[in-house]
Amino acid sequence: MSFLKEISPLVKNYFQSGKDGLSRRAAQITAEIQQGERRNYNEVLDLSSGDLHRGGIKPITFVRQVLAACLYPALLEDDSLPLDVKQRAESLLRECDGGSVGSYTESSGIPKIKHCLSQFITRRDGGVPCSPDNIFIMSGSKTALRIMLKLLIRSEDSCQTGVLIPVPTYPTFTLMLEEEEAAIIPYHLCEEQGWTLQMEELHRALQAGRKICNPVALYICNPGNPTGHLQSRKSIEEVIRFAAEERLFILADEVYQSCVYGDDTEFYSYKKVLSEMDSTISSTVELASFNTASKGFMGEKCPPVVGQIALDLMADPPKPGDPSFPTFSEEVQSINNTIRKNTGRIQEVFAELPGISCHPLKAGLFVFPCLHFPPKAIKWAKKRQMEPDMLYCLHLLEETGLHVRPGCKYGQRKDSHHIRLFVGTQENIMEDALQRLKTFHMRFMKEFS
Amino acid sequence: MSFLKEISPLVKNYFQSGKDGLSRRAAQITAEIQQGERRNYNEVLDLSSGDLHRGGIKPITFVRQVLAACLYPALLEDDSLPLDVKQRAESLLRECDGGSVGSYTESSGIPKIKHCLSQFITRRDGGVPCSPDNIFIMSGSKTALRIMLKLLIRSEDSCQTGVLIPVPTYPTFTLMLEEEEAAIIPYHLCEEQGWTLQMEELHRALQAGRKICNPVALYICNPGNPTGHLQSRKSIEEVIRFAAEERLFILADEVYQSCVYGDDTEFYSYKKVLSEMDSTISSTVELASFNTASKGFMGEKCPPVVGQIALDLMADPPKPGDPSFPTFSEEVQSINNTIRKNTGRIQEVFAELPGISCHPLKAGLFVFPCLHFPPKAIKWAKKRQMEPDMLYCLHLLEETGLHVRPGCKYGQRKDSHHIRLFVGTQENIMEDALQRLKTFHMRFMKEFS
């Protein structure tokens, strides 16, 4: 039996989009050649997707040096790296928790990097200001586009949400719209005029769309993929006026903005043009624009590959006899010892404290002790219309600066209360945390007993 | 006016999940302390989320050395790196197109790394075989979980798709289920028994769930977050039997599998236990299990951060006077020159060829020439029930090994036909591609004229 036999056709389309018959055949031919089959050519030459580094274009040295130094800060002592590379890496590492690029960051991105991006956008737009608060860093521009679609598309509406998209356009965006159950409203670019966007066509498409759905957004790809067309400032102004009149949200996909050739051509961002238009327009039209480090001269599609390599190293670590083995096993052992010691200390401290109990930790990286609050404490929380463990955590934070999460966030049996503590810290940090917890907990239990 | 005023409440919940009142207050207190406010403590101590490196645990040297060498292969010449690090980096780089981690990979991951992971799983499971074909590498286990949910949840059904999930569990998974419009069927873990999973409770939850939805999947988190509980082999067998009887797909979240403490404890994977059960069960129960490099001793949440750093470098590249500036500007200039030369050559070659026309490339990384097929060629394609440009691309690939994409994948006006060519390659590669295209195109046009 197979429960997955009838998977959603939308998902099926999406999975199949990566490999159509052509790509599958290309992979087959490559395999056949490797197995010795003789053809008129020695290898498949792939110009089907936009991959600079596969096409033999070398990565930018500066970028790779800084990334390498951030990943392995011992390189900061290395004389072979230029001074500005080291300074940049040091300044970026200062913004990472624990000085490690392996830490979590704020979900919209590291503040210093958002600030740097805002200055880049301001320079790009000839001084038009850009606030870091309006910048959201995601894993690639497609993730960002998908999130914007989720914000714009209302599945509750009886009428389907519509998005205007150019023809031609790259297929993954069309599939994403289908998957999010948006209605696709195509507008045709004019090939005779060098793939320009024609206003009459936009109007026609919108009227046609209004008959079948509720159009809320206009998607633009500038510079164009696959057309290689670049919009003029005048054309952008016309599009913005159209969006204002028709109350459409503009999704400006500008990921190829650094790829502009020809001496008489200049890239204008939708943000710049919009902000320099009449205030009745600039203050009303809503715009999300998209850029990335994956396209353009950087061509760094690297984040997922670096993650893949990390998986390889997890799956196949150094073995006894390998030069790296002693350090590796020492480090892993040390982490395990630290966590064992931490969990031991947690048990010791909890055993001394009234009203808190915890099962010995067997696995994972968290303990989830139960708090037995005095009735007074529960009353006090109810009065404030809060879960008792949330109120406990808020006061623990306020009074001691220790930040842990309340059990109510994870679900728990009615009238039971918990906190969740992370155990993967240095021992001195855990000791500090336990002292803070102890002090607060004693005072709290005394106050409400 | 704001079109986003009434965003979907599901999306709102999801965005707010990252920062609840507690986390916001923690950030505020940190800011207040930085601005000089005095408190009983000097800094907020955060044990709320599972971030090893923030907690002062040092990254594993071997992992960081290999990643640094992959990103900046000049380090392979560096005497300071151990030999096994260099060998590993070299062997991984051989699997990356163009020898660069900045290239695309197959969408399920680099084959060699999938092979390495399959061997890791086989070793972990004491020899139970694991096929690389069943491994899908994603950007984190949450992405993989979401894709499994998309496969399992059928929005067309009149009855909501239900998923059994433990209480307590971490909140982002619950929100993901809400967002994907699945019904949540909670089963309570038994705190009195050390947070074990009780079969009676699973049965109770399923019966209750059947009254409100169509339960299709059972989500297990082992080792548990936040409970730190580890399932015994016997408990896993019971759960699998239950899933077999009730026809439930098992989603086994095993991301903390490397974090197991205590001498009498051992991690058993669902995969191993399932494969060692009676064949009536092992051949029918469907299982997806999840692991990651982000949890456990590796603690590498790095991919998005490396991407963020790349953005910083894109936004603020070396300036004149910086030691890296000469190399940087030379490299960027060289890429731009190459692309200009390539597009120039493309124009030259196309000008000579019959039945192909292309606008001068202004921007982006693709050209999208129009193919004017002879009527005979169109008839021939129709007979094969294919788009003429798809058939052209398939034959171009077959005869010359040149892989480009047909316009029908991007949308085009009825009866117009195109191909899309990537222009960001080394000049000799582009010349090779143009010669292959020319040879094929001449033959093709002659054959069908």
C-alpha cells in the first residue's frame, strides 16, 4: 500500500518542474558518456540554467576569503589573507552570537548586515533613503517571493486572488503561484519592441483577470528572465501609475540588477522611481523588491551547498589515524562532557529547590522541569490573565536577566506548568544561569507561599 | 491605504511565533543595558533556544577547516591545514560543478554526499541498508517536514487532513500545521513516566481525531524537544504496529539523535526498528525520518548566515585603496568583459544563421532568441505531439550535447518559438556552444526547408 500514491497534483508539478524530459535526457547522456558510450561530443554543455561558476566563471576572491575566514577564524592569524579581508571578517564575527557563524540570527537577518544593505540600496538609488527596518534577509529571493505571496493571497475569499505575471517568465514562479492557489493573469511582453512592457497589454490583462479573480498584485521581472530586457525609467513610472490607479501591490523582482551591459543602459530600481514620483503616488503604492547574492557577478548560490558539505562531514567524520582525528574526538568528547556536567548540576540544584521537579535528562538538548506553583501564585497570574509559567518566565527575565521559555508555549496538561532550559552551554554559563534561577525561584516561592 | 492591513491570520501567527512577548522583552532589556541602564545583572543570559555556539560551545575544528577550504580553495596550498582536511575538501570540490560551492547542485543534493549519508545511516543502524535514492537534502529539517506535509495534506478533501502530534512539542511545528491547514490531533506524553509515549493515549487521540478530521500521519519527536525523553526500542515497535494497523504515515523527527547521555541509553532509529520487524509490517508502513547538521554536537546552523555574509560583501565590496580592491575590481571587470564578448559573439553568429533572430542583450544573464521554423518542422513536431521548440532542444541535445531550454517552458505567443541560452560562461565554452548550435541549426533548417 502507498498512502502517497495520490499526491496533490500541485506538489507533483512543482517537483517535476526541476527536471523536465530535456534535463532528464541530458543527465542520461552524461551518464552514458561516463560509461563509455561514444558520441560526436565528449560532454554535455549546459547553457540551460544560470550558473556562473559551472560556466567556468571564477568566484570573487574577496568574497571567498571573507567567508573562509568567518567559517574558520584561525585564518585571521594567517599572513596570506589581505588586511581588509581580516578586518571585514572580524567585524562580521562580532555580530554573530558566540562569535560563530553557526549561531542563530534574528529572523529578519543580522542588524549590521541589514544596515549595510540599506546603505547599498541608498547608494544604488542615488541617495534615496532606505531603512534597515524594511529589509528582510531570507534564504534566496524565491523564499522571499513565496512569503510575499502568502501575505497577499487570501484563501478564505470566495474569489481567487490574482497576480499579473509576464509572458515569457521563468517557470518556477508560475508553479509557485499555482501551489499557493493564486490565479495567474498573464500579460505578454512585446517581442517586436525588444520585449518591452506595453501599457495597453497590462490594461487588457487586468480587465480579463477581473472577470475570473480578484487581482491584487503585479509581478515584474526587471532585468528580464528569460528576455534580458531592461525597463526604462519612463516605463517604470507608467507601471507604477497603473498600480496606483488599479490598487495593485508591486512585486519587483530585480535579482539581475547588477547584470546591465551596453553604454546607453542604466538600471533604475522601482524603489527609486516610486520614491521620486508625486507624493500622492509615492505614499500610497505598496512595493516589495527582491535582490540576491546568487545572481549577478557574485553568482554565490552557496548557502545550501555549504550546508550539504556540513552534512557530509557529520556523516563521515575523521577516523582514528587521520591527522584531524585527535582534535576532532577531543572536541566532541568535550562537548558531551560539558552537557553531562550541566545536566548533572541542573539535577543537583533542582533537588535542593522546593516546587520544582525534573526527570533525569536522557537525550536532546533541553530539560523541561515541572513547576509546582503555590495557589497564591496561580491566582496572581489569573488576575493578570496570563499563564502562570509565562508570568514566572517574564519575572525571571526581568529580575535576573535569565531568558527561558514557559511550558505553555509547548503544550502541557491543564494545570501543569513547566519551563524549558537549553543545556548546551559552557559550564560557567550554566552555573551563572542556575544561580540566577535559584535566587529568583527561592524568592518567588517565599513570596507566594 | 494598506493592502496588507488584513493579512492572513495564519501568516500573522507564524511571523509572531519567532518573537513572543518574552523574547521581545529580552531584546529590550539587552538594548536598555547597552544604553547604560543599570540592573542587578550585566547581561541577559539566554537559555530559551537551542544554540550551542551562542552558549559558548566551540565549533568543531575539522568541520570549519573543510568548509573554509571548500569556499577558498587557495587554502589547499596552505601548510597549516591537516592533510585529511585538504583531501576531503578536494574530493568534495570535485563533486561541485565548475569546482565551486557557488554552483547549483541536483535538487535532492550532491550524489556523493547522499551516498556518504546513506553509509552513515547504515552504520548508525548496525548494517540495515540505506539507499541514497531515499535521501533528500534540504535547507534544514523544517523545510523537509513542510514538504512532507504538503505531500500528505489534501486540500481538496471535504474532510480536513489530520496529523497526530505530541504535547508538549515545539511551537513552530504546530504553527506549520496550522499554516498548511492540517487538523492538529494532540496526544499527551506521560510526565509521570518520564515523558514516555503511552499507547492508550495514542489510541484515545486517534479516536478523538477521527471525529473531526481524516488522520493520515503520526509525528514523533525522538529524542524529545522539549522533554529530553528517549524512546525505547519496545516503545518504537509499539508505535510502528499502531501506525500499521491504523494506516498512518510516520514522520520521525530524529534531529537530536546524536545527543544521547547516560550509559544505559541508546538511540534506535525508526528506520532500523521498522526494517527489522515482520515483513508484513516493514513492507507496508511508510516512514520519513529527519536529521540535520544544525542540532547535536555540530550545531552548524550556518548556511543562512554564510548567505547573509555574502550579501554584506555584495552590498559593501572593497573600495579603492583597500588591499583587496585591485583583485576585486579586476575580477568583476573580467566577468563583465566576458559576458559582453559572449553576447557580442552570439549576435554575430545569429546574424549569419537563417531562421533565428535575437534582440541585442541589454541586461540579465540570458538571451531568448526567436526561432522561425519552416512549416515542415512545425508539422513534424505536431505529429510527435510536442512543442516545436521542445523538439528542437531535444534534438540539439541529442546530436550536439548542447543543453538549452525551449521557450514553451517560459510562455510565448501562440505560434512563436524560442530558446533560452545562458550567457555567463567562459569565452571558450560559449564559442564551443555556438559552434554546436550553428552546426545543428544549419542541418535542421536544411532538413526541413
